[in-house]
Amino acid sequence: MPIVRKTRWTLVGAAFAILILGLGTYGYLTRRAGLAGPSSNSIMVITPYWFNGTWVFDDPGVGLKREPFVAGVPEMIDVLAKDIPDAKEGFRLLFSANRFPGTQKTLTWIRGDSLGNYYRLDDPPMEGWICPAMFKYYKTPPKALHVRAERLRRS
């Protein structure tokens, strides 16, 4: 009988170890891919507008009010919104870690610093810093951010 009891506990222990290892691996892979987060694997939408000399946006869903774009990103937004009439009154900006139909530009991750992350736009060549507010949308910085600017349709 002692052999059966020992075998049973060995099997239970092995099953538990496999479960923990599997969950740990899943968590590691999703964090590394930037997929685990508040809005993982989806297209997010914000509405930038011009305020006090720079682009800002509000997102009450994640607790942001007049969150400014800084350090090169306002110039990137100027490029994205250049063909949108009255863009400074507000426009729709879609962004995702995954390419989506109608992607206008792709920002490529360059490096992080203690607070935010630097991204590069290739055409035209630009670099900008995205502040820690990005972590309201992603747990880890995506290797690429696919974006599209659209006219805000008012009814």
C-alpha cells in the first residue's frame, strides 16, 4: 500500500507542477509579446485635440484628462493629421499593437527609459517619446504601434 500512496502523491505533484509551469509560461509569453493588458489585442481609439499649444487627449475610461503628447510626438501627430480639416478641434486616432486594415503609419519601438518609451516613424524620419500613460493601454511597450488618424464625424 505505501507504494500506491507514494505514486498517487507523485502524480498529484507532477500535475500541479505542470499546471504552474504552463501558467507561468503563458504569462511570460503574453507579457513579452505585449499582449496582456487592459485592452489586449484590440484597436484603441482616442480623440486628440489642440490645447495650450500642444496635442492632448482625454480618456475617462483609464483616468486621463488633457494628457499631453510631448517630445517629438506632437510633430508625428501633425504628420498624421495634416489632411484632416479642423484637426485641432479634435480627430479620431486609432492605434493598435497589431496591424489593422487602414493602418496609416507604423511607429517602431527603439528603446525605453525609466519612465516612457521612444518610437520611430520612418516616413518622414522622426522620433518621439511616449509617456507612461501608454501603460494604461499596454502592460509592456509594443514593438510596433500601428496608427490611423481620421476625421471626427460630428452629428
